[in-house]
Amino acid sequence: MAEQGKQLQFNIDPDVAKGIYANLALIVHSPSEFIVDFAAMMPGMQKANVGARIILAPEHAKRLLLALQDNIYKFEQQFGTIKMQSGQQAKTIAPFSTGGNNKGEA
């Protein structure tokens, strides 16, 4: 574990730094891991192309969830509410979920 006060530094490969476009995430889990496939579904195409797969331990998946919630909150404070397209609703996500739906979907 890093000592307190030290800052974590990252290196990023130029090909990774370009990023991958995704408008769809498929999420499945087992007792020991979460698997998140980021994909792009393009108009007129029959299949979504998976651009990246991330495999996380359950604790890291929850840390990612909390970090995304925090960043979305900060984004909306600065830029306003993120609106969903009509007919779509944001699913309630843990730790705020009250339902027992355990389907592996985003």
C-alpha cells in the first residue's frame, strides 16, 4: 500500500490514450469478478463490436461505481442534469437499489 502523502503516477501507452468509443456496456458477474465489456453499436449494423473488456474484483467494481457516482454528481453540479433520451430511464444502482434484480446488464 502506498505511503500517505505520496502521489500515484500513471504511464499511458499512446495507443491506449486514443481511447475507444463505447455507447453500450455489458456487465456480468460471478462470485469472484465483474466483467465489463464496452461496445459500440452503430446504426445499420447487426452486431455491437466490443472494444474493451475490463475484469474487476468485486471490491474494485464497487469502488468504480462510487467514483462514477461522485463524478456524475460533480459534472451535473457544473454543467446541469444529464438527460436521458425519451423512453429510457436510468436504472437505480447500488447502494441505492431496493430491488432484487441481479441481471447482468447496464
